Amino acid sequence: MNSVGQASAEMDASYYRIIRLDEKDRLNEAIRKEFEICSRTPDRQSHFFHGRYENTYIQASRMPSVERLLALATQHAATILGMPARELKCGFWFNVMQPGDVTTWHSHDEEDELLSCVYYIHVPEGSAELVLLLEKGEKYVTPEENMFVFFSPRMEHAVGRHEGKQPRLSLAINFGPA
């Protein structure tokens, strides 16, 4: 896959890949600290469902640790798509799930997305699974800190009820042509 058109056309709607970062990396701790401060004044929030905003947007320039994570994610996305990282751009948002929260079925195929992913920053005990709708049925992915789940932006997905006592924090990313 050398061009954006080929990458998009060949991304099967049931495609997903799990990639784990080195657990010794302190990146999540830094992201959590920066998020705690920056989330008090987010740049934007959207998708108000079930009494909460599902998406919290904070500019990467306000969170240096997120810039580092996005660079890692873009490298993985480029490898998956078979194209140079410089030909990709990404949009991202945070998702905080409080006890009892759910995320209903949706996809990310709205504009020029080539690949989507979620990265797990904080996963307390009782965190719900990510559910991916594959051609052959549902695939349940147990979230783990330091884990990326890359998937087709056309893939329907949801998150069950968060039963943890602490909030779960993840970062969603869409990759498109630069």
C-alpha cells in the first residue's frame, strides 16, 4: 500500500490490531498529570450522551506527553497502512468513563479517516471491554494500560458499562491523509 487511496480501499472493515507499549514507560503517568490540569479548561467537549460528554478535546501543545504518544501512534499507523508517517495527520480526544458510564455503538468513518485507534492510559479494575463488531460477530477486547487497539474507522464499536470505582481514561485517535 503506497498511496492513501490504496490504504483506505484495502482496510477491511473487520481489521484490528493490538500493540502494547513497554510497561516501564512512564508516559501514562505524565499524561494523567497533564490531563488532570488541562481537563479543567478543555478546548472543547462533544457527544453528550447518557449525562456525560464522551469526547474531551485538549490541544497537544498543552500536553507535551501527548505529543510524544501521538508520534508513537503515528509510526504504528504508518506501518499498518504501509505509508510514510509524514503522509499522515491525526485528530484525537480523551474519553473519561466514570462508574456506570457506557459508550454506545458508533464508527469513526465520517471524513477522510484511514485508521482509528484507542490507547488506554488508566484502566482501573472493573473497566468494561471494548466491543468490536466484526463480520463474524463481536470481538471483546479487555483494556490494558499501555495498549493501543488500531481498527478500521468503518468498524462499529462500543464500550460496556464501566464497573470500576475510579474513572477510566483513554485517548481516541483518527488518522487521515496529511
